Amino acid sequence: MKNLLLSAIALTILQPAFAQDSTETKNQLTISGYAEAYYSHDFNRPDNNTIPGFLYNFNRANEVNLNLAFIKINYQTDRVRANVALAAGTYMNANYSAEPGVLKNIYEANIGVKLSQKSNLWLDAGIMPSHIGFESAIGKDNWTLSRSLLAENSPYFESGLKLGFTTKDDKLYLSAMYLNGWQHIQRVDGNSTPAFGTQITYKPAGSVTLNYSTFIGNDKPDSLKQMRYFHNVYGIFQLTEKFGLIAGLDFGTERKVQGSGSNSWYTPVLIARFTPTDKIRLAARGEYYADKNGVIISTGTPSGFKTFGYSANFDYLPVPNVLWRVEARSLNSKDAIFTQNDTAKKQNYFLTTSVSLSF
């Protein structure tokens, strides 16, 4: 991975020396950035100022903090592309905690080569955004301030090889991946099992996006051999100029530690957004997450993690690259899995505000 990062940097440095047109070269290399600060009030007032462990964005409670900030260098030609982004923030601390050393701050580092002159067929290698789900770590690209339970408990990033093909009319995208695991840059210790992913995205019209993504692999040491099979399906529908809808569903199974059979989990989500003006957006979300056997979210309670979530969102854009957001969110569980003043509770409520800048 170190060699991969050095190669990406070398591409951006050496290319101008061989370019015949310096103006064209400058256009091939772009620098962008993003930063999002926030304050999240957890009404359960946790002593350690950290919200429940299954939420990885905006996870510091009752304090002003930085969720994500990164600087990104992008290099793009007709046949070669490369991205390097270094990041910091509480999102990075939570999601990259298992990665060693400098890898904890690499948001993205990949190189791509176009394999065909006639077809839009690319091979990319490195650390890349996940092929799973409709939400990313970049808040401005999401309809709601916080991420859904579906997004928070599936990969935000992945490391490996990706072969992707897009049709000439841009309506169909197909890809297959060889991965280092379920949101890992480095493999889990004791794991030598490859993981695989696929993605099919179809856009029958400009207002509709349909997606089906999969993951297959063992995310544990080889000795446990707990194969995981995961499916992500979603649709994005811009029903009118001002009203849009997202519907998503995750379903996964993982082999039991002992005995035969598998444990399963699933999570549906529905998000509606209304945009009355260019500067104001309103959104509402309903979701449910069921993981009785604690494959992804372990609670140690009889019913496991069975939780409904609701949120309401207000966005304001004073200028095109600045976004101010406010969100009220509630989580309601079948078991008392939350804590307030050393007392177990079935509910948790949050009020969060954020300001983001992109350039």
C-alpha cells in the first residue's frame, strides 16, 4: 500500500515534465477540500461524551468538534486517473481505529487505468470509497445530517482492486472487486481469505437511480471461517423538481461460530426530501435495524439490536459551497440498550447542528 501511495504522488509530480502543453497539464491536476464542524447534544448525557458505539459520524456528544476535514489531489487524463486525500476528524478516529500508523489518516489513495480505448472500462487499485450504499462520509452529498443506521454499519471505504464498466449512454454501471475485507485497509490478523464485491447501477432516466451491491468474504481470522454474504439494494427517485425519495434495504448473513447455520440481520430505510428553494432543504427519515444475534451490533440483551430510528432535517445554504444543517433524531429499541445516569433506557434522542465548507 505504501508503494501504491508513492506511485500516485509520483504521477502528479512527474507528469508536467513530460507534458507538451503546460495549460493542459494544469487542468489535469486539481486540488479540492472539505471540512465539517458540528455540535451534537445527546440527551442521555454520556459521561465519556461519546454517543453509542454503532454511530461513527458526529460521535462526540455535547462538545464542538470536527467530523471530517480532508485535502484531496486528483489527477485525470483520458487513460489514467489517481486520487490522494489525507483527512482528520472524529469520523476518521472512529472508522480507522483498527488501521496502523499513517493509514489512520488516508481517506483515499488509488490509481486507475483505462483498459480500452473504445470502451469505458477501468481498473482501479488502492483505498477507495465503498461500493455499498447511497451515503458517504461527505455530509454535503447526503440528504440528512447524520448517516442512517444502514450506512453507519456497512463499509464507508474499501481497499483492493476494482474493475468497472460504464455503457456509452451512462445508464448502466457494472463492477467487480477483490477486497481486503469488510472496511479494512489492512487484513484482519490471521486472515488470508480474499473478499469480493459486485455492483450494478442502472439509471433508466435522469430522475431515477437503481442499485444492487454485494459483499462476500470472511471478516474474521481463517480459523473461524465465518463467511459473510451481504446484499445492499436502493433506489433514488426525484419524483418532482422539489420532491425526492430514497428507499434502501440491507440484508446479510454470517456463519455461526459453532454449529451449523447462519445468523442474519437486515435494515430498511426511507428518506424523503423537499426543496422549496435553492437555499432551503427539508428531509425526514424512518429506519429500522434488526440484528438479534449481534453480527454487526452486539448488545448482550435477549432481543439483540432491534431499533427504530426517526429524524427530521433542516438545511440552509447561505452560499453554494457552505451548508448549515440542524437535525433532530430519535432511536427507540426493543431492549434497554441505552444508558442515562447509570440507568438502562430504551430511547436515545439527539439534536445536532453542523456547518460544512467545500472547495
